[in-house]
Amino acid sequence: TSAGLVLGGVEGMAIAGTQWQYTHEKNKDWSFQTQTTVTWILATGGGVGGWAFGEWFRPDPRSLTFIGSAAGWGALSGSMLGIAAQGRHDDWKDGSSVAGLIGYNVGLVGAGALSIIHTPSYNSQKYMWMGYAIGALAGCIVFPFYLFVDNPNVKTGLIGPSLGGLAGVGIAGALTFD
């Protein structure tokens, strides 16, 4: 229940933040009351969903940290991919907010489904976070090559750390499966 409350609350904040990002310049953004209501409703829904998930599947507590971690990996990689997909002069925050929200949900649902059949150990999850960091760092190798390009769009280079981080998670998860 508590993990669902937290994940639902983060979902509500992300939706309110994405809505603000796209509407604040047109002065059509939600009021503070609407933003907090959306966050409260989604946190409550997450708590109910977390309770139902717990009652239905009786998950190991390690699966809850795995679901939260996967939501984080999805949000980070999605945000970087969203920035990379933006045009040269477009506001990077637009793509980052939408793609980060999508990545968060893909990670949340994917890890929730995977945790039904397999729960990674805490040690495995530690290595998966290390794999994400090392993979993202390895993906940064692309940035020095922008020094040799005339008029580069450096934002596109964030594809490297985004995919590298996810690859690092996958490799670390595969190597520490047992």
C-alpha cells in the first residue's frame, strides 16, 4: 500500500508537471488546488492499487523496490530520450516531461508484471543500479565526437546514455539473475 501511495503520488506530480510545462506560457495551467487534487487522487489510487497488488500476488518486499527502481530507470531514460527527440531550438523540457512520464509508466508496469514471475534480490538490484550508472556513463562516449562536427545538435547525444543505462540494467539483471 505504501509503495503504491508513493508511486501514485509521483505519477500525479508528473502529470501535473507535464500539464504545467505545456500550458504555463498560455496562462492555461491548472490551479494549485487542481494540481494537488490530481496528485492526491493518483496517490490514493496508487495506494488502493498497491493494496490490491499485495493481496492478489503477495509479492516479496524486494519486488516493491524493484518496481520503484524500474520506474526510476524508465523516467530517467525516457527524459533523456525526450530531450534527444526535440529539435535544435525546441524547449527541451517539453519532450523530457512527456517521454519521462511515459518511461516512468513503462518501467512501473513492466517491473510489476515481471515481479510476478521473478523477484530480483536486493544484491541484484544494487548491481542493476550500478549497471544503469555504468551504461549511462559509457553512453556519454558520444559527446566528444560533437567537437568535430560543424553546428552540432548536442541534445541528440542523450540517446547514448539513455539506451546505455537501460542496457546496463539489462546486462546486470541477466548476470545476477540467480
